[in-house]
Amino acid sequence: MDDVERELARRRSEAAGGDELPFLRTSVMTHLAWVPPDWLAAARAALEGLADRHPSRTMLLVPEPDAEEDGIDAAVSLECFPLLAADRKVCSEVIELHLRGARALVPASIAMPLLAPGLPVFLRWRGRPSFAEEPFPQLVELVDRLIVDSTEWPDLPDAYSELAGIFDRTAVSDIAWARTSRWRRQLASLWPGIAGVEGVKVTGTAAQAHLLAGWLRSRLGHPVALEHEPASRLEGVAVDGEPAPFPPGDAPDPSDLLSDELDTFARDRVYEQSAADAAAG
């Protein structure tokens, strides 16, 4: 990790002296991402659209527990963007750590020395966490907010019961929940006509369907049956057989969704109750 810090210092020095724009080192957070190899390309793509909006120290933790030897492979980079109004450039630090063998079981001790002092720590977990198994618990203890996307989970709605067990340990964001925001606003605008709704049909991902049904149950205070028609995105909602009007606006891209979650610090009690009610189904 000392080698990583030295390399970052060298790159910051180059950035400060090798460009016509003065260098401004500004980090607003440490952004950890637990990224199994199958998710690495998607994680890198999301980061490309994020760094200029959230200058941060980003650590991609890539577990390779089946590697033949224990060790850590590290790559570091500096992503710089001009601030034209201030005639400055702002840079984000990106550290990619491939944790081989037993190192994949102790990511918290590896990441801790590299955290930006005094700044909040966010953890983006790609894929379905094993909530009770290491290394998930140790990383949760290290961070201020956990960001998941339950669209990536195969065992819905049961997984929401396990997720609910960590709500009192750290704040949680769910990108699948964020993708339902336009439809939740649209359905809320139908009040009081939907006060007595008994069933909802959702054409979308399983996560969107279960979370919308859980949200209705939690807000209305009575059971709401769910009919789910699978689709790769949220395409339609019908309440008691009546299609709801399609909401205005465009669906945000992955970078926008992650950026919005990185602006959020407080617990989302409505999401927590909706996820619990989705599991109770």
C-alpha cells in the first residue's frame, strides 16, 4: 500500500506541473467498489461518467479468491477534468486492487490505510452479497453508506429479508429502487383513487416489481397482490387492471443513478419499509 501511495503522489506531482491549468486536489469521499471480475467492465464504464461530478479517491476491489498465490496487484490512475469557470482542473484518484487468494478475505484491512482522512466512505457492492459471510460484514463496518442494485440478485424477494438485517448498521441505497422513482411519483399522483388498490401488475425487472409492490403495501397499509411480467426495464404498471399513465421524462443512465446515490447520506426509511414489505409479500 505504501507503493500505491507513492505512485499516486508521483502522478499528482506530474499533474500539478505538466499542464497549463493549475492542479486542484479535491476529494469529497472515498468510493469503494467490490467488483467480482464478471462485473469489472460495467463498473469501469459507470466510473467513466462519474469522476467529474464526484471528485474522489475510488478503490475498485476485485476479488480473485481462487488464484494460485496470495497477493495484491495494483494499478493507479489520475482522472483530471477542467473547471473552466475557475481556470483550474480537478482530479480524482482511481486505485484498482486485484486481491488474490487469501487477500480477498481481508479487503477492509487493505483498504483502510488508503481511505481519504475525514471524508465519508461509500461502498458499491456489485452482485448479490453474502450478507453473513466475510468479507461483506467487515466492509460494511468500514463505510458510511452501502449502495447495491437488487436487479443483480437472483433470489428476490427473499434477499430483501437479509438486506433488512443491516439497515441499523449502515445507510443503504438500492439503484433498483431509484429506477422506480418516476413511477412512484406517477402512482402517488393518482391519490386518492388508488387508496383501495388490491393488486398491481408490473412489467419490468423482478426488483422493480417487488419494490413497487412493497412500496404500495407500506404506504397504503394493507396487502397488495403482485403480478410480474418480466422485462429488462420498467415498461408499465397497472393497478387493479387499469394501466397507469406513463410517467414523463427519460430513464437515467447508470452513472447518473450512482451519482445521485453518492449525494445521499441519510437513511431512506421509505425504502427500508418497502423492501421489508416486499420480502413479506
